[in-house]
Amino acid sequence: MAVACALCCVQCGPSDAPPSQPANAASDMGAAGLDLANASRQYRMKCAVCHGEDGAPVLATAPDLRTSTMTVEERVAIIAYGKGTMPPHRGMLDMPTIRGIAVYIEQFRN
């Protein structure tokens, strides 16, 4: 029994060892894997011109994002593929950024 216990301690290492960190710990973006700081920047640069800084439309044809009932998936599709007067952004933004913007817009809801 003592031998088995000793072998276990040797294999597991000392109990005061620091926990191992994932290789990308510095770039961890949270449980959802979204970079919301980048999404906020991209929204201000690409979306706020028509949809306003807070989701209140600047253009008459832009929907009010504060009262939108769309799901995140519906927003992802519209941002990526466009709809009506809104052009598609899949050629300018990668899908993680598009998803981040779709999630970022959630904060505008009343």
C-alpha cells in the first residue's frame, strides 16, 4: 500500500506545484470565445454610421437596434449576408467578429 501511495505521488507531482496554464491564457476571450472589445470597435467603425452608437438609427432606413427582437443567429446572418439596403460584411469581417458584433448589439435592447 505504501508503495502504491509513493508511486501516485511521484506520478502526480508535488501538491504545491502551480496549476498549468493553457498555451493561450493571455488571449483568453471568455467562455463564449468572443472578443467583445474588438466587436465594440468594429461596430463603431462599420455599423454606427447607420445604426448609431447606441443602436438608435441615424438613417431612416436603418432599424432601431434598441427595439430589435432578432436572435443572435438572425443578426449574424444579416451582418454576414446583408438584407435590404444593408450590404453584406462577410468579405470584410471574419465570422468570429461578425458573431461578436451580433452579441455586442444585445446591450442596446431596452
